[in-house]
Amino acid sequence: MENSGLEQTGETTGVWRTLDASANRCAEALRVLEDALRFILDDAHLAHALKAVRHDLAVLLSRGDLRQRLRLRDVPGDVGAGVNAPRTPARTDLASLLAANAARGSQALRSLEECSRLVEPAVTPGFEALRYRLYTLERAALNAVVSRERLADRRLCVLIDTGSTAEAFAHLLAELLTAGVGLVQLRDKAADLPLLWQRAAEAVAQTRRHAEETGQERCLVIVNDRVDVAVAAGADGVHLGATDLPVPQARRVAGPQLLIGRTAHGIEEAHQAVLAGADYLGVGPCFPSGTKAFTAFASEAFLHDVASTISLPAFAIGGVTADRLPALTRLGLTRVAVAQAVTAATDVTAAVRQLSQQLMAGEPTAASV
């Protein structure tokens, strides 16, 4: 052990006891988090990532002289034992449970980081790295909880182009709102920014009027690609692809309330999007599409992995129709984004109703570890 600068034996003993208490506190918090992610959130991806943090903590605590902390454990002599805080945040739901234990774990890691400098500085950077990994997992877990609540009843997203006339655009949107669509995404790669902003602002205003007139929950408006347009128009979210602004940078522009979706073409890309802070995923392309040409399609293995290991809401995209929908629901995907399957239908309301009924009937696959 390197010279710590602690001259008094009592001080050195106190440091080891602090390390022991912090190690126990951190391990307990990480176990609660892992169990919550595994059994309550049903998120295999995040549970595995949390398990890796817990494992790496155990490895760090077994290094060098850190194991000797156990010999100095003195529960009867702990002046803080049995002292309860006069008031602690209530744990009334999964989000509060996750937040409380993530805070407990990160605080314990900070204590391990600071006190290990005094007696075993070689392991200090490891505790710091674990703390930042825990921060990332906390955000991803809370994102999943909040997004699942916010998008709970929004299983059908309809993609609409902005290139039509203002009258045609408003008419189509009115049809969708009357049919009960709860999520629309504006997309048009060829539209100039002023037009895209104008259509987005019109869509937000129209969805608000419809909600006020009917007393129904307002349809959410998502803008494709452009976070700046989404913010300027007062939209509810933005959907990003691989060539758009990365999720963390988009969040700086969007602020905390805007939904941020991210397209994923493979499981690693999906995992990265979750950890980057995405609120929902678009996965695919699933089938040939009449609106966009694809050179490759998502495998059934990838789509099943998303449905069974990631709790973040995921929408299947690309060529989805009522006839093709059962192939997706069998894999566990019960959210889809469609275009012509609704917008080109002779009866928009009937098309929406059929897709919605199929999605509600689909049984999601619970994630397992």
C-alpha cells in the first residue's frame, strides 16, 4: 500500500471502514437496480449492462489491499447505525425506485472514489468510470419508463408528406384525427425548411384544435430529421436517422420534453440508441415499400431481439401493411409506422381501425435475462 499521508492509525482505520460501508451500499443499490430492470421493467439489455457494472465493482473491490476492509468492519461501533433520515423521497412507482437506488449507488461510488485515493489510488479511476456508466444507465432506464407511459396507447404512427397543398395536407390530417390516430410523423426529404416548418406548425395547431373540440387526448406530432424545425414549430418530437444529428446533441437543442426517436438497422445500433438517450426506436426496414427503395431488410432475429430485450417503445418501419402485420406481431412488435397503408387507402378510417385492432390484439414478447 502506498503512503497515504494518514499518520494516525485511527484515521486510516476510518478510511477502510468508509470504503467497506460504501462498497456494501453500492453493491446493494446495484442489485436493486438490476432486479428492477430485469423483473419489473423486463429490459434484458439494461439489466445485462447493470450486471456488468456490478461485476466490475466486485473485481475492483478484490484488488490490492481493498479486501482488508472486511477485517475492520465494526457494525456495533458505527455511530450512524440506526439513525434514520427524518424524511426521504417516497418510492411510489418504478421511476422513483430507480432514481433512489441510482442516486444511492452513484453517491457510494463517489465515496469509494475519494477515499480510495488515500489508501489504494490505483483503483480510483475504476470507481470513477463505474460512476459515469451508472449515470448513463440511470438515464436510459428512466427514459424507458417515461416513454412507455407517454406512448402507452400510441401503437400506430402514420407518416405523411408535406409536399401536397395546404388544403390537401389539412384534409388528410383531419381524416387521421377523426380516425383516432394518436401519432403522426411529418417527412419530406425534398421539402424546403420554410415549408416543413409551416406544415409542422399547422399540424400542431390542428391537433390542438381537434383535442379541444373533442375532449380527446391530443395526437402527437413528430418531425422527421430536423430537430430545429420540431422545436420552432412546437412539435412533440423529432425522429433521427444515422445521418442526422446524434441523439445527445439533439437533446441539447430539444430540451427535456421533446421526444427523440432514432432509427436502428441492427441490434448494436439499437443498444447504442438506448444508451444515447433515445425515447423510442424505429426498427427496420421490414418489407419492400412503395415510398422508399431499400437494399437490405431487417432480419427476423434482429426484430425479435428488439422486442424481447429492449423495453423502450419500438416501431417497425418500412412497407408495413395489414397483411404483413401478423409477421411482426408474432415477433413481439406491436407498434408500427406506416404511410401508404393508411394515406393511400380508399377508406382512411377503416384502414386505421384495422391496423389498430391488429396491433392491440398482438401479444408483446416479455424481455428475459
